[in-house]
Amino acid sequence: MRKTHKLTLTAMLIAIGTLSSNVLFIPIGFTKVFPIQHFLNVLSAVLLGPIYAVGQALCVSILRNIMGTGSIFAFPGSMVGALLAGLLFMKTKKIYMAFFGEVIGTGIIGAMLAYPIATLLLGQNATVFGFIPLFIFSSIAGALIGWMILSIFLKKKVAIFTQKGNSVK
């Protein structure tokens, strides 16, 4: 895939994430759970690679925070999940590894990174184990949707998977 195609697809995913964040977020405590972000992370990790996936997650997090539909916890959760999903997929070329990368990256590592933000920057009383269930639930829901859609695309031989250099299992 050429760089222009990757940038265009990244911009489209950013637009989808930003527009859907007005409708599909779940406020729980001082976090805002957004499963669509995890869906987009898996999609961009598989189709574009880890660098574009992290860029997409960063841009959506920034725009969601500017619009008031996100929280500061969107940064560690979405970006770590996108990076790990992209790296695991790049290494194995298996969609389920992008799913696991997103869930582990967001649900565990991202949640652990959110703890210092809550306690040090926001002054909130929080426990690290309070974030993990929220982040895991959100990431499993969104990443599962991404895994299913990508599997259907692969089964139906959608054009983006049949291009040279894009072998997916």
C-alpha cells in the first residue's frame, strides 16, 4: 500500500473515531469508555501497521479531549494498545494476535499507566485494579468487533488484503 493510501485510510479512521465518540462513549467514574477506539486500533494495526495505528490513536485521543468526549486516560490506553496490536500483527501476520495485543496493551499496560495519571496529575483516589476491569472490558468489546470484521474481509477477499505484500492469515 502506498503512503498516500495509508495516510488517507488513517485520516478516515480518525474521522470515524472522532465522529462516533459523540454518540458511543460510556462514562464510568472519571473515565469515558470508548470501545470504537479499540475496534479502530485493531483495524489500523492490521491494515496500516504500528506507526500509523499509534498516530491514529493519538489523533483521535487529542480530538476527543478537545471536544470533551474523551478523558486524559484515552492517551495511554489507546496508544499502547495500538502499538502492541500493530507489533504483534507485524510479527505474526495473524489477526487474533492484533486482538490480543490490543487487549493486553490497553487492558493491562494502559490501565497501569493510567493509575499515575489519576493519582499524581488529577489528584483522584484510584487503585490500579480499578482501571484494569474497565479498560479490559472496553478493549475486548472493541477489539472483538475489529477481529470479526477483519476476518470477514479476509474470507470475502476484500481488495485491501489481496494487494502485494499484504498477506494476512
